[in-house]
Amino acid sequence: MCRAGATNRDMQERFQHSADTISKIFLRLLDMTISPWFYNKYVHLPPDDLVPPKIQADPKFYPFFKDCRGAIDGTHIDIFVPDDALTTRYRNRK
């Protein structure tokens, strides 16, 4: 749902379950991802004092991004945009 922008109805059709079941499972998955055991194991923030060399070396970036903590992990995620009318919503997103 998150990656492709699918709706609850799309998931009902895909997994052949009711809207209530899809909502319950989706909320359980969201709760799991913010639970301490999952967060501590899979989310690793960069150190506070680390500024990437590319930002330090470029005067165009450094004044604006010197205090930036960085992306979650720098991963670019492929997405599928289902409709041409929605492409502008996804432009320049990770």
C-alpha cells in the first residue's frame, strides 16, 4: 500500500479480505514498525556531529545542510505511479 499508493479497496481485491481485516492488519504492521524492538534493530541514525564530506566540500550546500541529520538511510525506493495525472505528485521524491 505504501510503496504503490494502493487503496484499501485495492488490497481487498488483491488479498480477498474485507476492508475491516485489511485496516486491522495494516495498523498492526504500522504499530510493529514503531515498536522499540523493531526501531532499535533496523533504524540507525547518523551521529550528531557527522556532516557528509560532499556537503562539507561544497559551499553551495554547506550553509543550508550543515545541521541536517540526513535521510533515513539514503535508500532510494522505486515506486509505480498508477496514473499519468498523478506523476507530478511523485516527482523528485525518494
